[in-house]
Amino acid sequence: MRSDGVLPATMRAAAIDAFGGPEKLAVREVVVPAVAAHEVLVRVDTAGVGTWDAKARRGEWSDGHEHFPMVLGADGSGTIATLGEGVRGLQLGDAVYGYAYGDAKGGFYAEYVVLSAEHVAPMPRSLDFREAGGIGVTGLTALAGIDDALNVRDGETILVHGATGGVGPMAVQFAKRRGARVLATANGGEGRELLRSLGVDEVIDTHYDDVLTVARRFAPAGVDALLALAGGPALERAIAAVREGGRIAYPNGVPIPDGVAAQAFDGVPNPAAFARLNALIDAQPIQVPIAAIYSLDDAAEAHRRLERGHVRGKIVLVADATEDVVEKVA
């Protein structure tokens, strides 16, 4: 095992002692996790904040074997501080991003995080730490949806429903890279503007527009594919817009109406998936909309903002307590 210097025995982390609301999140002093073979210790710069973190905080995915205090944070970015035995392809000091959901050693809401070396990858060259900190889950999920579940091809039409959250902005950009005509739903004017800035061909504002009416105008024979990133009544109208023989896919956890033939999927962190994602981003830089930036001390406030809904892009946390500028966006 090799480290880039003397590491502290303890660290600051935003953790919970019991499941519950955002008020359960607080900064605590916890032990820096030990690094085993084939693992790395990452000195965290930025942690992503996603709906999956809120579900973990509430205990929705509890299996009864959790250990408290539980450090949240499924994805983030930082630099390699320690390399476990047997790690290849990574060096001390490398700028990396990763996906650590469900790791018993804790998540990215901390100054340090331990991950399997297979769950971390070099940061894409065009991204900074803030941007890379927000794409571990969303980037891999979007790529799995567009390429693997839907196999979007050049010249096809795709409807991305619920496109202004964390996964949607990545998905619409990846679909455009595959040569698709992209129709996407937003909820309000800021969402419309965001999607247009990402190259979406036509935006449906679900505040005012009927999804099926606009989709039929966009693709009279029906859209070839639907990526469902949100549920609700508008999703049923989006499903009706899919042509006969078209494809529907959704990340696990999105409520799909009974009887609908659709493929569930997840973004799975592994070297091959990270390599595909990096190649796509390095070939042509993407936009990573950052909706809000909070300090680690304000993790509970970040979760409150997340649960108010209508987040345009990704919320992130900054791990460094000495960070001078932290932007809180309403």
C-alpha cells in the first residue's frame, strides 16, 4: 500500500446516526476508512447530491445491516491519496471521479472515501472537479439508458421525459451524439432554457403543453424511443407517444404504469463503463449543469433543496472546509 503522505486518523463527514429527514444529516468526526487490496483512498474535492442519497438517508433501501454513523454520497471527485495492493492503472495524486453507492466503508460526503479501484476512473480531461463530482451516477445511468437499454441510433427520434434533473441533461446530450432527434420535457421556463442550451430539438413544458400533442407534431408516426426519468400523469401521455414497436426504458425506481412493456436499467460502475463514458466526453466536451453548490457543513440544507424539487441539473457539496466561495442557488 502506498500513500502520498501522512494521513489523518479521523476526518469530517456529513453522516446520519438514524434514518429520517434532512435534519438527521450533520458533520461528525469519524475514522478515515482503512484501505484494503484493490481499493483506493480518495481525498474528496466534490460530492454529488442525488435523489438516491435522500432515499438512503430515509432508509428506503435499508437491508437492516447498516452501520451508523452512515456517511452518505454515491458519487464524487477528488485525488488519489492511497493505493491498495494490486491496484493498476491509477497513480497517487491522480484526479479521479467515482461511484460508491452502498459501500460499507462510507460515501463521498466526507474528506476521504474508500472505493474499489473498479469504481473509480481518471476524470475526463475537459471537466473540472465540480463537474466530474456530479456525473458518476448520472453519466453512467444516462449512457446505460441511451446506449444499452434503448440502443439509440442515428436518425431516430427519442423523447426524454423528466429531462431537467441529474440524469436528463446527460441523456439528451448523449442522444444527440448518437444522431437522434431529441424531444424532452421540462417543468417551467428555466428548465426549457436549460434543455435548449443543451441542443434539444424541441422542449415540452409540462406546465402548459400536452406531451402527446407536441410529440405527435414532432414525430407524427410516433417516437422511436422513450427514456422515462420521472413518473406521473405526463408519463402516461409520453408512453402514448411511442410508435408501435418502439422502445421504452427507465432507471430502476421510476414508477412505470402497470402493463407497460419497458426495460429497467441502472448505471453500473465498472472499468468498461467508465472507459466508454470518458471516451464519449473526451471526444466532444459535454455540459454538466450544476444547480447548486453547498459546503459539507450545509449537507442538510442541500437535501432540503433537493426535496423541494425542480432542481435544474446536479447539486454538489464541497468537502474542503476552507473553501471561500460556496454558491447556494434557490
